Amino acid sequence: MQAGVRLWPVYDGEGAGRSIKLLLACAIATAPSALLAQQDGGASASTDSTAQQPENPSGQQPADPIISNEEFEKVVPELDPTMDAPLESMEDFTARQDALDAEAEQNRKAADAGNAEALPAAQDGDAEEQLADAPITDPAIDDPLPALADFQVEPVTIEGETPDNQDVEIKYAYRIEGLEPVEKAVEDNNVRDTFAELSALKDGDGTAANAAQVQARLTSDQQLMVTILESEGYYDASVTGGIELPQQAGGEATAILNVQPGERYTFGSITLDSPPIVPPNLLTSNFGLKVGNPIIAANVLAAEANLSVIAPQNGYPFFEIGQRDILLDSVPATGAYTLPITPGARSSFGGFETSGDLAFDAEHVALLARFERGDLYDSRKTDDLRQALVATGLFNTVTVEPKQTGETAPDGTEYVTLDVVQNAGPPRTIAGSAGYGTGQGFRVEGSWQHRNLFPPEGALIAHAVAGTQEQGAGVTFRRSNAGKRDRTVELTLNALRNDFDAYNALTGRLAGRISYDSTPIWQKPLTYGYGFELVGSYEEGYNEALGAREKELYFIGALPGQVTFDQSNDLLNPTKGYRLTARLSPEVALNDGTRTYARTLLEATAYQPFGESFVLAGRVRAGAIAGIDRNDLAPSRRYYAGGGGSVRGYGYQQLGPKDPNGRPIGGRSLNEASIEGRYRFGNYGIVAFVDAGQVYESVLPKGKDLRYGAGIGGRFYTNFGPFRLDVATPINRQPGESIVSVYVSIGQAF
């Protein structure tokens, strides 16, 4: 016998108020012809009421009737001839009813007066009946009925018994019998877990108001178990239930589910009913179901969902899947699976359209796209464009949807237009950040910006910093996605006051920069930045030649540049791969003459995972300043080491040469190295680290006299990077150095 089956992903258990996701319910319709088939294997009997009956195959004469027609007609009484009389008119009917009502009212009044003898023997007018009607003597007959809400029913109880409607708490347990064959066959053995998650008996926590409630839960769970088994391919499964009463009063009852799973159904055939597509094996190679596999609901849904993802990634933006059909055959237990598919036209990218409350026009939208006109359509690139639009921060909502054009491309595909529906959001933002470091103190920074004051994406930013050793303010113009996605043009004017142990400085700065940067949406293997700086700074630092601190005015021009080669797996929290960064800044200084020099810095980081929770991270850094003596170099342009982003365990800028008062002087070269063991559990992490480094007066770092720091830190991981708290101590601590240093910031140390 064969049957047609439909698969649905949702089941609502009666009284349970819950749903089973990805489960299949089956409606099996037995073919009517099977019920009409002849036992001898001949043709099916006709259902037409006018069809001829088959002749008597035996040839015997029929038996005589038990009663003849004549005798039957004599016994049947004749019909009342008044049945054919015409109906009385409404006027006559109303008059007759009024007369009867008046007579009834007169009889009632007579009964109220105690004149029962005046009533006729037969209230219905039948004087020949043997038992007269009872007189209407109860005055309560005319009382109005009580309101339904006030109607009370007193239960009838028998002495020694408990009324049925009285709640008596019952303790119970449940068990499932006969499920062992299923548990052996089902991968991951999740049948019992799924049942326990959705079971009404389980939700009851082993107590019920009465036996009827236990029975209701058991009935619901029987259907639940059947549905779960069907979702695993057991379409012939049956589940019966019973309640085992306790042997003594107050004991625990047991609800029992007896499972008879039957045979597990497998795919006998799989048909993807689709017109030809390109490439021909696109669907079959990405469909996870195979002939012989069990018919498992979750696998069916996953395979179909995978096609809905793969096809739009390979040129079919209008791909649609129809209603699946599975024809079950009980012998053998197989199913013939058919999936109708409408792939739509194979398409390539065309142009752009914009509508709604616009933040910028279609031309700027096209600039953010990572594809060209004529490229084969790929839904991943469409999603990337939408994410890039969201990342501008200029929208409340924005959608990107393909639209058919009917225009044929040179390669035979059809151009699609991307319809970008914009809903511009508020362009202004106020932001702030705070941190603390030993030797650097507290630092709070805030900013106000209008992100689209000069469309498209021309932002004006006002920013200020206030700290125990640093104060300043400035304004920045920034053009994001300037002529190219993720290319930024920036112009900054600021004033800053620094009061560090190494130097004091009052600085004005005008700087411009063009950069091509990585973002969390698009992490690039190669990024760069270049620009200029014009600095005027009045600084106090230690002059070794004079043997004293002095103040001097410096005018500096610089052309800084940076290149980064990134092969890590994450921009904010890398766990594997490496990064290489090189910085070069040719500079000219005007103070007591003109001096040119170059500041260089190389840095490499690497990340090696061990399992899913532990990462070993390392960093090395080396810097050099060539072409100028240290005493001629502005203190703010020298190299320093120590602090949260350098060698932890030491105060900010505290490593390297120092003056007679123990204040750092800075140098022309440095080297640093760090190693961290990062262990993460959920959104939290623990880090153990060792740092090393030193600053030198020489042009090149010497690699000796290294200072070491060690410590431990905590991490709280967020969607914008980890929150970091590190506590470190110097190794071989020298007089004047802190025993413990604390660093708080956002982001990993490297």
C-alpha cells in the first residue's frame, strides 16, 4: 500500500501550549481503490449507482418472500386525510392562542384563590383520560429564574468518598518503555531530550491536582512522542499510555508510555524537479540528502535551506522552493521524495536604485559595492553592501533587494537592479571613553560629531580629552569612503597639554591623513595610511649636555606613513594568524637650526590556538630614530617604554635612561617583546603574560639590559572588543618602582 504524505515543521500539543520546531506531521490518505478491490484480484467495483449488478453466478431461483405485498399493504394504516387540508391563517392562529392564554390565566387565578375544585379534571381539555392533570397550585412557578452566575450546584456525596470536583494533589513519575531500538538507531540520541524539553508530564514537576490532570498530560505526551518519532522517520509508530496506581495511600503513581516505533523509513528516491540550471550539478552537489538515508525532519529542512542559500550565491536571486512531497511505501519502508524548484533567471549585477528618506544617492551606494556591473549575482555581496550601508551609521533602516529588469547581459544572464530603500537616521553622535594606567593616571575622552554634515559622509568632529596628566581639545573633518570604500580622508587641528615625568609640553598640531583601513565587515590583508603633520610645541625636558632640564620651542614637519600586512582571523580579537606593521616618518625640526631625521618602527604579532578555548599570543617591536642626536630631538618625539601598551609592570614611559632625579629621558631606539596565554570561557577570560623591553640612547636597539614584567589579567568580551583589566609587577624591581601596576582599557594589549 502507498500513501501520500505532507511534511510540516510545527506541532501544537493539545493543552500543552507549545511547539516542536522542525518536526514533521503526516496525513496519510489510503487510496479508495484499495478498499473496493475484489478479493479474487479482479477489477474494482464501480461506484456509479446506475451501474448494472453482476448476474447470479450460481443460477439458483430466489427464495419466496416472508410476507407478500398484499398482506403488507393491509397492515399499513391509511394516512389522515386532513393532512392535505390548507393551513389556517395567521390571524386565526393568533386569535386561538390568545384564547388559550386567557383560559390559562383564569385557571391560575382560580388556583391562587384556593378554588381547586373549580378546575376541570383535565387541564388539557381531555376529559376521558384516566389520570387528571395536576392542579397548578405552586406560586413559585411564576418566580423569575436565578442569574446563571448565582446558580449553585450542590454535589451529591457518598459517605466515606471524596467528591469528584475536589482537588487532591497526586504525586506521580513517568517512564518510557520500548524506546531502546530508536535510541540505538538515532544519531546523537536526542529523542528523550526532546521529549523531556516539551513534555507536559515533565513540566508538571511530578504533581497534579487530580488523576484526570495526569491522564490529560499523558494523552498530550502520547501525541508528542508520536510526532517526535515521525520526525526521526518512524511513520508507523504508535504510543499507548497507562497509569500505574500506587500500592499504598499517599504513594506515587506512574504514567507509562509504551512505544512501538515500527520500522524506520528511508529515502527510496530523491527527485529535484527543476528546469536546467548552470552549472548542472549546482543543486545535486549541495543537497545533503541521499537515497538510503533515514527520513529525518531536521535533515530535510536543512537540505532545503542549504539550496535556498547556495543558489542565490551562484547567480539565482529569485530561486524558490515549492511544497515537498513524500510518497511512503510501507513494504519496504521507503519514501519517494520530490521537491519542486523554480530557479528563476540566472542573473548578473546591473545598476542601483534608491528610494525613501535618502542619506546619499545611488552613485555613492555604487561606490560601497564590492562588485562591478556584469559580475555574476552573489547574495553574499549584496549582504556585504547592506552591512556597509549600516556601518555608515546614517540609517535607521536600510534594505537592499534585487529587482528583475528583463535586460539581457552579454553572457546571456539577466541584469538585476539593486533597490536600496533608505530611512535616514539622526546623524549626530556623542561618544566617550575612559581608562587608567599606572604612571599615566586617569584619562577621559569625549567627542561630538555630525556624520553627514558635508554629504556624502563628510563628518565634523569636536573632541576633548581630560586626564590627570593630559588635557586638550580639537576639531576634525573626516570624509569616509572617500572615492573608494573604506578609504578615509582626515584633517585635524588640536591643542594638547602633557605633564609627564619625561617631559612637559604645550602643543599645537595640524595634521592630514589618507588611509585605507580594515573594518569588522571587511578585514583586508593589506592596509596603509600616509599624511603630514605640522607641529609647534613648547616643551621642557632634560638636556644631558647641560645636565639640567630646560624649556625650548620646537617647530616640526613630518610625513608619516604606515603599511600593515594582516593574516589574522579577526580584527578586534584575533585567535590565529599574524600581522606585520611598518611605520616610517621623515621629519624636519626647526630649533637652533634645521635638522632632518627619520623615525622608524617595526612590529609583528602572532596568534596560535590550542583547542577552542586557549590562545598563545606573541608580539615583538623595534624602533629607531636616525639622523639626529637625542639632545636635539624634541622630548615628545623620542621613544619611551613602559605602560599598558608596552611593558606592563612599569609606569608609563618609565623604562630607559633617566636623569639624576630618576625621571625618564627617552631615547632613539627601543625593543619590546610580549607573550600571553589567553584562556576564554563564555564571555569571560583569564590572561597570564610576561613582557620585556628597554629604551636606548643609541640609534639601534642593543638587545641587552632588558627589563621584565609579569602579571595576570581578566577579560570581558563584548561585540565591540574585550574589556581589559591587567595587574602586573616588575621582575627584579629597582628602588622607586611600584610593586604593582594596574591597567584598564578596551581591546587586547596586542
